Amino acid sequence: MRALRRFTVRAQLPPALAPLQTLATNLRWSWHPPTHDLFATLDPQAWERAGQDPVRLLGEIPSAKLAELAADAETVVTVRELADDLAAYLVEPRWYQGEREDDPTLPAAIGYFSMEFGVSEVLPNYSGGLGVLAGDHLKASSDLGLPLIGVGLLYRSGYFRQSLSLDGWQLETYPVLDPQGLPLQLLVDADGEQVLVEIAMPGGKTLKSRVWQAAVGRVPLLLLDSDIEDNDPELRGVTDRLYGGDQDQRIRQEILVGIGGVRAVRAYCAITGHPEPEIFHTNEGHAGYLGLERIRELSAGPGLSFDEALATVRAGTVFTTHTPVPAGIDRFPVDMVKHYFHPGLLPGVPIDRVLALGAEDNPNMFNMAHMGLRLAQRANGVSKLHGAVSRGMFGGLWEGFDADEVPIGSVTNGVHGPTWEAREVAGLMGEPGHPRPEEVSDEQLWDLRNALRARLVDEVRRRVKEAWLQRGASLPELGWTEHVFDAGVLTVGFARRVPTYKRLTLMLRDKGRLRDLLLDPQRPVQLVVAGKSHPADDGGKALIQEIVRFADDPAVRHRIVFLPDYDMSMARYLYWGCDVWLN
């Protein structure tokens, strides 16, 4: 029983500043510098207290200050101009609209399903690269005018906040997030009632979820939330934590994001008039059950047979696999799948056909990646090399095919430029499509490289001191942190999630050689490491501890650091400032 809850009261804005609410809740501000700068200048101290979160900022600014801003003509004009700019951005034809004029058969909408979305650190609904890629996909789609609908879950505790013990062991804390304090809006029907997505659970129970909407520019992101009083405590906690809990928790989450996600999309489109998706994209195997829900729809509505429905679903499904090793694939015991896929979950969908879709070499296990591939007409890895690795991993699903004939292609991961590019780069080189007419000299490029590295060094020193204070050190003994790193030394970055298979400690295989590289008197290097291990993965935590203990050595601690609590805000400094990135 949850007796205590946190509530966030949103600010009442003066009429002249009312558009700030829309600007704050549409996440376009996170990659649109003029809007970002507006919020930063409204009240710089409140901006920092709010963690550079516009929604929190509006609650932090005192009423007297809001009145003062509302009386300032320049501020009011800027707010109105930016609101008009956002309104135009949301409706004006963009690249995709031009493409669709030339080819009307292009889909009117696309459903994009992912277990996590890293759109901005103010919406902490991600753990690592999978989520950040998904967030970048949404933002790039918005800029291009692609009619995506993002679908995921809203985790009340996000992933987790990471700190270190004195001996370097990872510690986790789980902040409680209030959706009212996030850039979200509840999906309601024409009568103003919240929409509930219902899923039949074993034992006659029903899992109910409400749907929150995030506006990622032009792209709606639908996030399902089971933390409602209609659910019993066990089901209420389904969306408690990202990648938390046991296998029962994981399969419930994946049923909710897949089956419940399709139902949420149907409700959203019916209420808003948004076109129904013609293509469904599953970002990794977690949401693969969406294909089964679509088979149920086609069997119940048009009355297609299972094989006819399967063929139709496959024709409109894309599957992206991210992991290069079997250990990264979700697998569930077959008996567990049978338990949850009782006749009431997907009426008309035979359980034996469901199990066949997830079959693998071990007859007692159900493989989510295998199901994703069998339900998709198109599949891809996330780099050319990863495509080749995936064809080798999954080639057995296409018996008789040579490895190079296995129908798994590749689309190399990219990033959303406006999110990750340092502003100084655009200032020097020009915006994409609008380069500066004058030539940029090598000296100017090198000066910029040095400036961005120096900014990272300042951030590293701040975070190292903060981390040691959290570990129990006292301020007087931390004077050495002011001399960590050097703005003139080659800087190497390594930051990612830390499961054992990603080999974080490969760099420590020859510690003497690493020490020599760090301390070379003529050409030293410095190394910044960051990443979180899953709370239940003691093996991954041991790897982090090994790195931390090496970096704690007074002889090298000015050249190698482990920064706890890796997130998007830290990643920007690393991306801007590192000279070399290890992967």
C-alpha cells in the first residue's frame, strides 16, 4: 500500500506568458537553441535549481518575478515569436511530406515501439544507447516530418541513480517521479475521462494502464503507466522500474508495451484523428508481442486465418536487433509464456502458434529475438559489421540459406545532430545545409577542439569532487581534484552500459602498459570512463569496482576517472570534449 505520494503543482502563468507552458511541454526546446536560451534567461538561478528543466523552472520562478517578466515587452515578444515558430514547425510541410506527394503509397503513419526512450534528461525514461537511439529517431523524424508515433512505458523510478561506495561498489537509488512534474499530458477521451488500456492477466485479473503523451516536436510519444488505483499492488508495480524485477516482471512489461502499446495507439488515433500506423517498427525484441496483438485484430475483425494474418503483419513490420551476443537477448521459459498467454489474453490466437514463433534450439525457452525476426518482413542490425554478425547469429532461422543470403541487413546507428552537436561547431562551420562561405582554417578547428576539451576537463573535476563527497570524503582532503585531467592532453572516452559481455575492463588486461600510456612524460593520455551496471548484475558491478580501484590510485587518478551516474547530460560533455571514443 502506497500511502505517501508526491504531487507537483504547475505554475499559473500571467496571460502574456501563457505560451511558455506549451514551449516547456514540447520537448523541441531540448534541441532548439532559441527556446532553450529563452528558458535559461528567464531566471538563471532558478534555471540551475530546476536542473535546466523548463517544466520545473516555471514552478521555481516566484510570482513576483513572473509578473516582472510579463511586464517586460522584449520578453513577451520573444515568447510570442517562439510560440509562433513552434506552431509553424508543427504543421508546415517538411521533407517527408514532399516525398509523399511524389509517392502517395508511402505510409501515412508508423508505429515505433521501444522499451526505453532517451529524449532528454528531464524525462529519465532510458538506461543507455538503445533508449538514446530511440530518442534521436523521434527527434530526427520530427525534423524530417516522418509521421511516427512512439510507444513505450512510463517508469515511475526511471532506471536508477548511480553512486559509489568508498570501496568503489555501485550503489543504486530510485527517485520517485511524478508524471505531473514531467513534460507529459494524460490521454483523455471526448468526455475528459482518462483512457485506460486493459490486458487480461492470469487468474482472472486485469492489468489496466493509463496513457501519457509526450510531445517530441511533431512526434507523439505514448507512455503506458500501470501505477493506478484500479490495479492491485502487484500489477500496479509493472511499470515501476526500467529493466527491474524478475522474469515475471519483465514478461509483464513486454506484454504491456507490445500488446498494450498497440491498443494505446488505436485509442490515440481514434481520439485525435491521427492516421493509423501502416508500418510497425520494433526497436529490439522487447516489444515483439505487438505482432501477436495485430494478428488478433486481423483474426477478429476481417476474419483472416492465422497464416493470412501473420503474412499481413509481416508485410508491415520492421525489426531492429541491437545485441551482438546471445547473452543480450530476452528469453523466457516456455511454461511462463504459456501461463501468461492464457486464452483470455489474445482470443483466437493459438498458443502453439505463439510458441512456434519464439522457438529456439532449447525447447524449454522462448526467444524474443527469434519471434521478432519471424514476425518482420524486414530486419536489420545497427552497423555493417553488426549486420554480418547478426546473419551469423540468426542464420539458423533460414535453413538452407548461406550466411550472406540471410535477410538481415544493416542501418548504421547515427545521432540527431542538433541534440549532440556543440553550438560552437555550428557557429564555426555553419548550420547543416548552410555552411559558412569563408574557409575555416586548421588553427580555428584546433582552437575549437581545445576549447571543448577544456570544458570537459572542468566538468570532470566538478563531478570527481562530487563523487568523492558522496563516497564519504571530506572537502579539505579533496584539493587534488582541482588538478584532475589536463586540457592539453589527448582525452579518450569510454561510456556505456556495463554488462559483463561488453568487456569494460579489457583496458586493464595489462595494467602496467595502461599506466605507462597515462603517465608518458612526452605524450600522455587521459581516460574518462562512465556507465551503469544492472542492479542485479554483480558481475558487471565487479567490473566497475575494478576500474574504480585502479582509478583511485594516487599515482594515476589525475589521468583516469570513473564518473558515476552516466546520463545524457554527462554524455554531451563527453561527446564534445573527448578526442577519441572507444567502443
